[in-house]
Amino acid sequence: MGSALIAAFWIMVPAYVPNSAAAALGGGTPVDLGKNWRDGRRILGDGKTFRGFFLGVAAGIAVGLIQIVLRETFGWSSLPEHTFVTVTLLAAGALLGDMAKSFFKRRLGKESGEEWLIADQYDLVVGAFVLLLIFQYEWVVRYVDLLVFLWILVLTPLLHRAANIIGYLIGVKKVPW
């Protein structure tokens, strides 16, 4: 059980980092260019910026590359083996999942920063796994069994809440969720 917990965390680190990095390093031009959807609401909102997306993905990839080096250097062969492709898919998928959630959040009339339970916690998991399953299916089958996946489902909201509280306390986020 402990090894499944560690594997779950190890797998998801490149997906957990981008949201916090995007919030801390973002700003500038919104991805939706300030445009509204046909319902009159913003497509995504000001919180989803090009700089935040690219720097968030870069941060996730950087952390993933560090994991690759650590695993190799210290012979941690019991941990799942990341590749440049898997860490890139996890990092990009996390933020694409967040953007997709924001799109639907706006369609439901929810404001930017307004809490949306479950969707706010698992958007990054859905986005990351959609990309992994499309482009690295064999990797997912090899490293993500039911117990590892269940640990991902347990860890994600806990780490999400902790990261958001820290972001709020240091002034990077407007709300602690």
C-alpha cells in the first residue's frame, strides 16, 4: 500500500506543479484574448494567460526532468519511469484540464475564482490522464493500477487544497480554494 501511495505521488508531481506555477508566474494576455462565447460570457477568463500556461507547463516539465535524473542517479527503479513525453503530457494535460473546466464553469455562470467542488480538484487529473491515455496508453497500463489510481484520487484534493491555501496566504491566489 505504501509503495502505491509513493508511486501515485511520483507519477503526478509533473501534473501537480503547473497550476501553482501558472498562478505564481502568470499574468499578461489571456488565452481567450478577452473574448466572450456566444452566451455572452468570457470563454475562459483573465486567470488563464499564455504566460501562465507556458511557464506552468515548463515548471511541470522541469520537475519531471529532475525526477528522471533522481530516479536514474539513485537507482530508484521501484518508482514509475517518467520520460520527457510523459512529464510533458502530465504538465500540459493538467493545465488543459484546468482550462476546459474554466470553459464549462463560465458556461454555468460561475465566476472566476468561485469554488466548484470536485471539478476544481480533479480537472488536472482528467486533463493529464486524457493526454496520457491518448499518447502513452502502454505507460499508463504499466504504471497505473487500481490502487495507484485510488491514491491519486485521495492525494489530489488534499494537495490541491494545501497548495491553494499557501497560494492565498502568500498573495498569489485571491481565494483559498
